[in-house]
Amino acid sequence: MTHETLDAGPELPAEAIDAIERAATAAHRHEELFSERAANIKQSAVRDVFDISMRPGLVSLAGGNPYLQSLPLEKLGDTAARIIAKEGMTALQYGGGQGTEELRTQICEIMAAEGIIDARPENVVITAGSQSAQDVATKVFCNPGDVVLVENPTYVGALNTFEAYQVQVEAVDMDDDGLIPELLEAKIVELQAKGKSIKFLYTIPNFNNPSGITLAPARRQRIVDICRNANILVLEDNPYGLLRFDGNPLAPMRAANPHDVIYMGSFSKIFAPGLRIGWALVPEHLQRRFYLASEAVTLCPPTLNQMIISAYLRDYDWQGQIDTYRALYEERCKAMLAGLEEYMPAGLDWTRPDGGFFVWVTLPEGVDTYPLLKKAIDAGVVFIPGAAFTHSDQPSNKLRLAFSAVPPEAITEGIRRLAPVLREAINIMDKGVTA
Amino acid sequence: MTHETLDAGPELPAEAIDAIERAATAAHRHEELFSERAANIKQSAVRDVFDISMRPGLVSLAGGNPYLQSLPLEKLGDTAARIIAKEGMTALQYGGGQGTEELRTQICEIMAAEGIIDARPENVVITAGSQSAQDVATKVFCNPGDVVLVENPTYVGALNTFEAYQVQVEAVDMDDDGLIPELLEAKIVELQAKGKSIKFLYTIPNFNNPSGITLAPARRQRIVDICRNANILVLEDNPYGLLRFDGNPLAPMRAANPHDVIYMGSFSKIFAPGLRIGWALVPEHLQRRFYLASEAVTLCPPTLNQMIISAYLRDYDWQGQIDTYRALYEERCKAMLAGLEEYMPAGLDWTRPDGGFFVWVTLPEGVDTYPLLKKAIDAGVVFIPGAAFTHSDQPSNKLRLAFSAVPPEAITEGIRRLAPVLREAINIMDKGVTA
């Protein structure tokens, strides 16, 4: 609004001025009411980009949405109709806080397909997506100032959850084989020497979001042992485990370690995220407190959604659907890697994932990918700058590319558009000019 | 297991003994990992009774489940089928953290029917039931040790949520016209004189759960003014507002106080709880932090569920359905009040609600209703002892009866069964004998 329009505008009625003043006063008065943790709750950088990436014409390599076109939607619709018509009195009613026994039993079968063969329905807690399980775990274990260990980089949604509880997030570096045990050990020693209370290690061992890196099987037991010896729980987040391209999922850390690992799974990537159903498999001795905390947040997970998933697991070829997803994502991953190979300038490196949704690109040291996002959008492509996936405020020379939601041709086109933006950034840096 | 069977039993293999020992050690080691707040997260007494009340032959006046038989289930099934078949790519995908714009707009229309005419979709945050909105509000405003004011009695689920955040819950008594303003004022003065930081008043002004009491219209503005003057927010929880038997809902406290009241609504009572969709209408200056905290817990509310509700509000006579619910609950309430009148012994008093789900029965001072629950179950009827609805550990001479979920004849029968249990308790007390 220009100065002119302000002057020329009609005078506000006294009532409106009064209302504006009351709002301003309330805002001022209420500032002191926020909890200390409220200041730690931030907008996710991924969400920042979410709206932009919907613009027509843009190729979005930003959002890690699964690709749902291959689902049998007509048939699923019939299933939902039948559940509501025949069992609506149950499906639309409150249910148990832990989730339905049928779905918890089926979840044990899914986990068995991943290599966890001793899971019992009693120890499964169904949650509103596995995001909610992360929230519950932090609530149950973390006092403000406690330490949570994470991989560097790690899932931005988990970082947001942890920060809301005012924990100290400490990141441990990864190499191509995932979290580095020696660094984990050193970090624990360093923090415990300072008297810090470390509650858990949060890890995404398969196709880590954002890096796509997989924790090597040989390292898995060692990581659990390090944590056990230091009395630190492991929070194993495994939404992508069954999406390993070769169809042979690696055994989760939970498989051989029933007492020390809280395992989190989700239907978001192997079926559909819009139902918001995930779960935690909790060691028996921790189950009760975990469950009560979950119930205190949402009373119960949505019954209808649980029943739709139960019917899907019972009456559909859910494993065939995972094969379909796997083939689809493998094709897209290949297109992305081929595009990077073809178009990217020298000086870049990237991961070559065995599954999941993401490739992680590393630019030369000194390049900050955050200001490149605007240039990329101008060039018609969107990515997520690497800084989003770390707790630190330092600039990052990394970026995340998602191949899950976009067809192969669009991926290739997106990479083609991105290449000159990155090339220019490298050239500018090489000339010693700061952007 | 007797001593004999222990001796005679086969010896456990060394491996099994090892596993049992490892579990015990882990349980012991992990005890120190729980957060301080974890100790405050308790089983809800309502949930305790939940399983028992499913026993065949029992009349359950315990659970406040809505009665869903009057919903057009066949047609709703078709609606869900159409949404999944035609819009499944949206319905089964992640959505925005605040909820869909369509549903937020419709929610503003519902609130207009209740008397809030200035609500804007931007200030609505859709949550996983209004339980989740209570959790978010506590997260955003309360540090450990802060005070939350509640009505005495109040909703057990809210108490569980508050206690999980280690707040100090302070209850203010009600009379037949609801929360007593003078007592509220005195409590605030007393607490603030002690240097306590009071963050909000949690209130259920219409047909309070568990008491069924309604806050008189003449008191509503006064309560808000008292809170505003003390810089305390009002959390107005209004799941039953539209279920006022006479069909004329009272204006919420939020209506005339857009800056000082966070208003919470729910589809659980006016449509169906199994979808787990509620909302908060948040003052503009508090909206952003509220929304981010909600997103950090669940990413987004389930898209499918929001779309089913949007279709229901768009294509069905949802107001007619509320009329149906209202008539149904009024009939049941009448049956309960008539049963109490007919069967209950002298010395009892109970509330006469104008809507909602609950009647609150007061026994003579000195009677503890908790031990009566077992006797009532033996007599074939279940209620919730009054102690569940207060923060204190004191015995309570109150009990909650829910009329929502049971047909009139069963209500009458339940009261008939309950009467001798209460009569005996009164008689024992009159004779000066402690049970």
C-alpha cells in the first residue's frame, strides 16, 4: 500500500480502529505466555518449499511424496465403502488407544517380512504416522537439555520434533556405509564426560532421508552394542526398508536386539500416507509408558483408517504392490543418476542409493546451496538445500533431490535445468568471488 | 502356577534363561532413561473401565461414546468410495499441516451456526481430534510448573494431557450455573500472589464432561474478562455445543472475544469419532506457533478423513443429522432422569443437563464411589467414579453416568441395578460403619 492510498483511503470507523488496537494489545500481552519450547518449534524448510513446488511448469525434486498412481483406487474405494456400510458402527467409533488387534497382528507379519520374527501384537503401538511415534518417544524419554544423537544428515521432521522438546541434538557423521561407529563412540564418550544425559540415537538405517545412504549390515550390531554399553536406546526409523530395489530388505537393528531398540514403521511409503498410520514396536518393558503417552495425545488412532489398511493387507496383494513401487522407484532413481552423470559439472558428487526416495548431492566445499534455491526455481526446478537436514545453522554444500514423485522424463529435465545453476555457483566460487 | 508345577516343569533351555535375564537387565537399565514427565502419564480411569464395560449382559453407563446407528452408513460408504476412486491421488497423499482449505472453510460455517461469525479459515488448525488440540496448546504455552486452571470436575482426557506436561492443575468449583466467577478470581489472585505463572483456563462451557453442567450465559463474558485482566488465555472446549436439546446453542465465549479465546471443536460428537478430526480456532497472533507445533506432531491430519467430512458437510443434511442426534440424546437423558427419580434412594442429587452426554450424581458426603464400582459391576452396571475427573487423589462422592451410548430401556434397567448398590453404601455410612 503506497502513502497515497493510505491518505486517500476512507477513514476507518472508530470500531474498526478499536478492534485493531485490541488485537495488537492482545498480541503484545500474550507474548509472555508462550512456553520456552515454543520458540524452538520452527517451520520446516521442506514445508517452505512445498507451496512453491506446486507451481505449474516447475519440476519438483523437493517433496518426498510417494507415487500413488499405481494403487488400485477403484477397488480400494469399494473396500472402504464396504467397511463403512457393514462395519460403520465400529469404523466410525472410538477404538482402543493402542490400535486394533487385527492391524497390530498384521503389522507383525510385515515386520517379519523385514526380518523381525519375534514381534508380538501386544508390543505394537499404532500411531498417527511414524512422526507421531517420534513425538511420543521424545516425550517419554527426554527432559529439556537431554541429548538425542542423530545421523548427519537426518530427517527434518524428526529434528523439528526433537527441538520442540528442547533437547540437545548432536549429529554424528556418516560415510557411504552409514553412521560411522568410531565417531559415534567418540561422541558418546565426549558427551558423557561432560555429564550429558544421552537418551537415544535416532537412525534411519535404510536409504536415510535425505542422503539415501544405507547403514552397512556389518555395522548394525556394532552400533547397537555401542549404544547398549552406554545405556542409550536406539530409535530405528524404517519407513523405506521394504523399498530396497533388489527386493531383499536388510535385517533391521531391532531383529537381534529386542530389548534395546524401539522400531518405527509406517504405511506412508509402502501403501499410502494420507491415512496417517504408522507404528512403533516397543520393548516389552517400555511398552506401557509409550502407549499411555500416545493415548494422551490422540486418544486413539483413526479406526476407519486402520480397518481400511487391515482389509488391504488381508484382501490385496500388498507385497505385489511393494514390488510395483520398488520397480517404479528404481526406474526413477536410475533416471536421476543417469541425468546427474550426463548433465552435472565436474566437482560434484552424489550418493547412489539402493532404495528409498532420495539422492544427496555434494558440491565443492564453500558453496552454500541455500541461495541457489531461488536461482533453481527461476530455472524451473526445485530441490531442498542441505542445511534443512542438520541441527546446525551453518551453510551446507549439499542438496537433496527426491526421485519418488516425478516421472523419469521429468527427472531428467529437472536435472538438465539444475545443472547450469550449480555450474555457475562452482565457477563463481572458483574465481574466488562470493555470491 | 503352583509350587508343584514349577518343580515338575521342564527345565528352561539355557538360551531362554539368557533371554529372560537380558530382558530383566534392560528393564532395569532403562528405568533411568524415562523423562520426568513420563511418571505423570497415567492410565485414564475411563479406559480402565472400557474393557469391562464390553462384557455381555452389563449395562454400560460408563463410556461417553456417541450413538452412530442413525448415520446413513450405506450412503457414506458410497461417498468414501467415490473420493478414493476419483480423488485418491489427493485423498491418500500427504496434505498441508493445517488441514485442507475446504474443510477449514466449512468449519467456519459450523462455528457460525454456534454463534462465532467472524472466524476465518486461515486461523483454523485441523487436528487429530480435539484431544490433539489440547496437547498442542499445552505444548505451546506451558513450561513445567506453570498453572492450568480447570473446572472441578473436568474432562479426564484433558487432565491426562496437562499432567504429561508437568503443569500444576488447579481446579475451580462449579455450581448449577457452571464455573463460579468469584472463586475463579480468588484462585487467580491466590496463585499469582504466590508468583505462579497461570497460562490458561481450560473450560467446557456446554454440558461439561463429566457433570453435564452448562456455564450460564450471564457468566461467560465475566469469566473471559477475569482471565483477560489477569493475562490468562481461555481454552474453550466445545464438542457438545450443537447438541443442546432445545436446538438453540448458546454463544461460545469465543464469539465476542476473538483475541483471548482458543476455541476447540470436534466432529466426534456431531458426526463420528472414528475419523479423529477436530480443530482449533486460534487468535490470529497465536496461530503460527500453534500450527507449527501441530505439524511437528503429526505432519498433517489424515487427508482422506478430511475429504470424507467435507463431502458430508457439502452433500448431506448434516444439520438434520444433528437434529436426529439431539432428539436421540434428549430421549435418553429423559429416561435417565426418570430412572434416577424412580429408583434412587433419598440423599442423592444429580444434574439435569440441557444437552450433551452426561449426568453427574452426588452421594452424601463421606461415601467414596470408587469401591462401589466393583459392586455395581457385580450388579450388572458400569459407571465412572467421580475421582477420575479431578486432579486430586481425594475420594469422591460423585459418579458419572453417560446416557449417550445406550437405548432408553437399557438406561432404565442400568439405573434400577445401580440403585441398591448406592442405597447400601448410604446405609452403611449412616450406621457409621466404614466399608
